[in-house]
Amino acid sequence: MSKGQLLKLRANDKEDLAVISTVLQDSLITANEMLFLKKEFRFAFVANRFRWEDNNEKKLEDIPVYERVHCGICFDTVTNVRQKGLDQYRKSQIISLLSIVAEKNIIDMSFSAGIVVRLDIDEILCHLQDLDSPWPTKWRPKHRLEKG
């Protein structure tokens, strides 16, 4: 993938959705910006996505520089949305997406702070599209098992 190339992906099965989950890992989302459009059977949100696919660490005055980009995510054929752990009084909180997993007729999105959003679906149909140009960040998400 060339530097700065915007992603546009579609998932129709568990394997495709696993790729989207990997691409979205550590994305930052404002909880109150997740929308369920019931009449359209659609669940959508915009994420501040870390660009894992651009692994080539750049340096600026010996400081590592990475990239983030705004990304739109849309799940279609959604019949119901449930959540666990989201504080209704702190809906403007920023949460980090950890994983997306599909099982028979459900998609579970796990977030930081133990939050889970479950989508009841008729079938897997997800679209992801970067919305603008990436911008630099010096912050790379770290996970407990990583060194450094």
C-alpha cells in the first residue's frame, strides 16, 4: 500500500470482518456519535483510526511519527443494537475499539472500559472508508504484551 493511500473495504463474511477488525484496532470513537438508523437497518460511526497498515515508522527530529485518519464505518442489515457498560451520563466519552467479532446473526464490538456493542444482523455487510487525508501523530497504541 502506498504512503497515505485511503482505505475502502467491504466485508461480507467473518473472514472479511476480521480484516476490518484488525484495521480498526485502537480506533478512537466518541460514544454518542455511534448511530443506529433503525428504518434503514444501519449502524454507523466515524472513528479516528490508527493507520496500522502504514508500518514504516517515520522520524522527525528523532521522534517517531505515525498516522491517524478519520474513517466511516457502516453495518447494514442491522435489526437491533444492544450495549453493555456504556455510561448513559458519559456518552461524550472517547472509547477505543479493541475488536469486532461475528457469530451467527450477531456482531460484537468490544471497546475499552469493558464496553460491548452488539448488533443483531440478518447477514454480514460492512463498509469502511477513510474520509480524509491522514495526519501525523507521535503516539502509537501499545498493548500489554508489547515490549517498549
